Amino acid sequence: MNMILLTEEQANSVRGMYGEYSMLDPFRVVEGWALPIKILDKPEFSSVKDFLSSLPQQEVTLIIEDDN
């Protein structure tokens, strides 16, 4: 999956609500923090689009672990 890679500081700076129903919540990956690249196409995140577009992008393999 193509992801935007963020540092912890960058992740904290964009984390939160955007409008009434939309939220950015970066998640941990081996490389640091990530958001799906597809969010760049969503108008509700236009206020951070330029910033997020400037960050590194990379193909990231997600591994889902089941705690059961």
C-alpha cells in the first residue's frame, strides 16, 4: 500500500479532526508513522495537503496481528 511517511512530530501535528466527520490519525509502521496516500485526494484534508505532499512516500507492507 502506498503511504505517506511521517516523523512522530509530523504525525502529531496533523492528527485530529478535519471538519465535522473527518479525522487524520497516523499509525505506527516500522519506518515511523504513516497515512494512506489516498487522503491527498480528499477535499476535507486540503488544509494539510501541501504539507503531506512534501513528505516521503513509499510502498509499505502492512502486517495485521491477531491478539487471539
